[in-house]
Amino acid sequence: MRRRPAFTLFQLLVVLAILAVLLGLLLPAVAKVRQAAARIESQNNLKQIGLACHNYHDANGRFPSGMDANGFSAFAYLLPYIEQDNLYRTIDFKKPTGDKANATARQATIKVFLSPLDPVPAAVPNVGPTNYLFNAGSKPALKDNDGLFYEGSGLKLSDITDGTSNTFMAGETLKGDGGKKAVDVRRQYVFLDADALKGIKDDAGVKDFKDSKNIAGDRCASWLEGRFLYGTFTGTRVPNDPKPDVSGDGKGGLSALRSLGSPVNVLMADGSVRAVNKQLKLEMWKLLTSRADGQPVPDF
């Protein structure tokens, strides 16, 4: 009988070992490609948000408020400009965001408002989250701030006297994970009452976070709401600052844009998107979040 050629057990093991090595070399490359693609998608989301802001400005002669009298975010007003007009029509802007009349919008998930770089799906169940926050300014309080989207704002392009290429419009960040214990400053923050905003200092919240007191995990829980750390941020901590974010009952506070090790993407007021890292100094960050400080901004 004629014998048919075949692999010996040793040869088979050698082939499997070679395949395992090749796979081990390939997987990191694939992961890098996916990471790069996710970063580009997030940047495109920011560009769409920037374009929507400018289209809103063209139609209304101003930008939307960072948070209106009923708590609605700028995102809510931008819906018609990102092909979400039907959802926009379900919103009753004369009632608070939490009213049952706005349940449909509150629960809606908008793909443009989500970054593929963040694996956490949502901070609160059955509420549409966001990975992007609008710039309220360089001061802690949302009211009367010096950015573009603060409480009751309604600014024009001409109000950005520092120049649109030198002023942040919005930034990318990570969502909370719903946790009530201090585990990760990228996901949890310190929640205090509104009085904490009076004379708030840079080390605020550090001891609370260390002691796991007054911890909230609902960061970026709802794109519909313009409150601090839901729809807005303040330029009071550098990106990925090791100190925790601190909210004064959603009226403002100290915040950093957060990422999973990579630079964070920011949207400039001219519609361009840039990546910045944690080496940026706080003084520089505050200049970029202020629309009219009159100070020159070095390249970053």
C-alpha cells in the first residue's frame, strides 16, 4: 500500500508555534489600527458638533446657551443641525429636562455625542450619555463665566476677541461608570453643595476622594442637560489631572478632560480639532478656555 505524506506531530507543533508567534505580533498592530480609527471617528464627531454650532449661529445670530433656564444643554438646541430634527421636536423647552414630557429625548442615544474610545456605555441606565462637554470658561462657576457655553450664555462670534483658533469650543472626555466609591478620577468625581464654589481652591475634593466621601459616578450621564459635568466643563484642571473633578451641585466646579492614556481631542471655536496632552500647563489651559483674556496664546 502506498503511504500518503502527512505532517508529523513535531512538524505540526512547529507550525502551530509559528502561527502563535505571528498572531502575537499581529494583534498589537490590529489594536493600534482600531485605536487610530476610533480616534479619527471621535475627531469627526467633534467636527460635526463644531459645524452644527456654526450653522446654528448662522441661523440664529448667536451660539446656543451652555445651559438655559430649564437646564437644557447646547446639544439639545443643535439637534436639527445634526439630522435629529424629529427628536428635537419631541422636546418641550418650556419644561425642565427631567419632566416626563422630555422622556423621549432624555433616553435617546445620539451616536455623534459618543466617542468610540470610551468602552463604558452609559453612566446612568436608560439615559442618553455624551463624551463631549462644552467649554464654559476658565472660572469655576457656570454663571457669568468667560468661555463660550456657560449658564445663560448666547454669544456671537464677534464676542470671541481672542480669536476662534485660540479658544476651545468643546472637549472629549470619559463618562462615569455609575460607581459610588472613589476608584478612578477619570470616572468618579466629588459632589458637593453649591456653596463649595465660593472661594474654591485647587486642592478641593482631594481629601474627599481619598476618603471615598461625597463620590458620584454620573459624569456625562445626559447630553440633554447643560449642568456641570453633564454638558459643560470648566478649564480649571489640565487634561488627565490626577486630582479629582469637583462639582458644586452642578452649578460649576473644577474639571479636567479625561482619556484612557491617549491625548484628548478638543474642538476649537473655528471648527478645527486638535489633540492635547497633560503636559499643558494650567495657565495655558485657562487662556485657551477664555474667549477674551487679551493674552497671547503660544503654540500647543
